Amino acid sequence: MSNTEAGQTPAPGAGPRRQLMQNDPFSQPAYTDSFYAAVGGHETFVKLIDVFYDGVATDSLLRPMYPEEDLEPAKRRFLMFLEQYWGGPTTYGEERGHPRLRMRHMPFRVTPEAKDRWLFHMRTAVDSLELSPLHEGTLWDYMERAALTMINSPSAGPEARA
């Protein structure tokens, strides 16, 4: 006789999840606790980063914020950060420690205009993933909040907006 048959609740993580209601998506075999896995894992985040940096590479306001001639190191750092944040490999923390995002961005003049340009390129990247509405909304909400917190300088003059 199993624990469940004996009226005992199985230990967390022991076997399949109990269905709580009809069509409960959380009891389905495809359900995962990790956003990272649910959206496709490494390949999804690589695509996000590649599309995003394709835009940054030609952006006259954002590109100067990347002092390295080659954007590959920046792409790798951002990929590692996002993967770890969303439940993937912990490589970022192992190699770089705590993210300290605001501190790491302080050397750069991040204006509201830079935030808007960053979000423009990120919007293109997020849209390229063709995620479910729930996953897209979750990812986009994070990107908007993160971008807003990076602002560390007042608006630029009209010449910067041209």
C-alpha cells in the first residue's frame, strides 16, 4: 500500500504532482518550476540576446556605452545574468558574484532616452521569441522594471534625441 493509499500526503517532489482541479496545468508532465526551462532554456535566451545586441550594435546612443570593440563579452555577461535570474545555470554568480546592476551601470550615463532606446531593442528581441502571452508578459514586465531602475542621469538635451 502506498502512502497516498494510506491517506498520507507524499513528500514534496516525490512522484507526479496531484491534480488539484480539472485541467490543472501545474500537474501536467510539461509543467516546470523554472521560467528558464518553460520558455525553452538556453536557446531561447541566446536568441533574445542576439536580437537585442543586433539593435544595440547600430544604435548611436547605446553603442558607445559598450567600451569593448567586440560586443561578444557583453552578450555573454547579459546571457549569463538572464539565465541565472530566470532559473538556469548559475554561471554568472560563480564568475562575477552578485549582479549589483546599478553599481555596474554607474560608469555609463543612463538617461531616460537611453532607457527608451534599450527598451525599443529589447521589445524587438522579446517579440522575436514568440512566447506565450503569460511568459511574454512576465519577461517584458521584468525588462521594463529593470530598465527603469538603471536610469542614473537626467534627460539629455534635444541634440541627443535627434
